[in-house]
Amino acid sequence: MTFLGNLCRESSQLVASPTLLHAVEIVNGTHIGWKQLPDLSPHDKSEKWYREHTLKIKGNNLSIEASPRSVKNGEIMYSASTGGFYSYEGTIFNKNNKKYVRIKIISCDYCPRPINGNFPENDHEIIMKDQLTFVINNVFYVFQKPEDN
């Protein structure tokens, strides 16, 4: 039985503890997430566009490679330029008993750039589902493989 299960069995008053829920740590390694994009193929309504996010975590550091993909007739297709390719770097930190990530675009191909040339840093809460799944900035990530040594 799990620690939380034993705790619940021993204390009939304890159902769930927010402190224990926020104590879940993100597993180091590669996580994949998908974010739906606006319609990039207005001439073909059967084609749906997404950005595949490959998130790599090692300790409190992370990187994300985000690449456009389209799905048509159940087949994933790769784009050479449509949708843009983004690379992010960031750090994970705790604030008010919650996990956050501070990320910044470090490069992008085929994407709009700020007039001053500098991409801003942004903080986003990490919404933990469990140790292997979580949400950052409306992207649901799922663990794929452990960290490469």
C-alpha cells in the first residue's frame, strides 16, 4: 500500500492533503506534449495542426523543442516551415507551495520575432497530474523515457 494509502487508512479524517499532492516531483527525462494550433490549412478542413513539444528535464533545468505537425486521415505529417520551430530553455522553481517554470524562447525559425529582438521570460504554473503527467501553459505532457546519461 502507498504512503498516502496507509496514512488515509490510519486517519479517517485525512482524505487528501494539498501538501502531499504538491510534493510530487517531476521525473527527469523526456516528456512529450501537444498543443493545438490555429487552422494553418484553410483550404483543407480535414487537416488539423499541432505543435509537438519535446520537453527534457534534468534537475531544475529544462529545454523544449516545439515543432509543427499536421494530422490528416490519422497520419502525422511533418512540416518544413509552416507553423514555426521554437526552442525554449528554463528553470523549475517553487513559489507558494506550487511548482512553476520560468521559460524563454532562445531561438525560432519561421516565426515572428519581437521588434526589439528580445523574447521575454514567462512564468507558468506546473499543474501536476501525477509524477509522469503534468500541464504547463495549456500543454499536457506525458513522460516518455528517462534522462540520457
